[in-house]
Amino acid sequence: MSKDCDEALENLYLYLDSELDSFSSARIRSHLDDCKGCGPLFDFEGRLKTVVKERLDEDVPDAVVDRVRTALREEAATDLQ
């Protein structure tokens, strides 16, 4: 696994949620176009996200989404230590 793979995987959900700046997003997109290991993982996660979103019957309040994102970022930061 390369440094580019590590960066792409670290930013997986930020990328899929379009929460990265355009430069970072373009770097990851370029990596995914060339990486046979990361590309399928991102494709799977993207499809999974779409299915989950389609299956939800109700809107989730923004406050809940923000709390979940914060918790995921904190957990990811802890995992990197």
C-alpha cells in the first residue's frame, strides 16, 4: 500500500460526501483512476452509501448527521495514534 493509498483511504468518506476541497478531491480521483486496489473499495463504499440513502424512510436531522461525522472523525484520529 502506497502513501497515496493511505491518503485516499483516510479520506474515503470525506471524498464520498464531497467534503474535501477541490485539490484534495482531484488528487484522490486521480489516484482512484490508476489504483486497482483502492478503486474497487471506493466503488463499493459509494454504492453502499447510495443503497443506504435510498432505503431510509425519513430524513435524518442535520444535527444527528453532524454528531455522527464528528464521532467518526474522532475515532479515525484515535486509530491513527
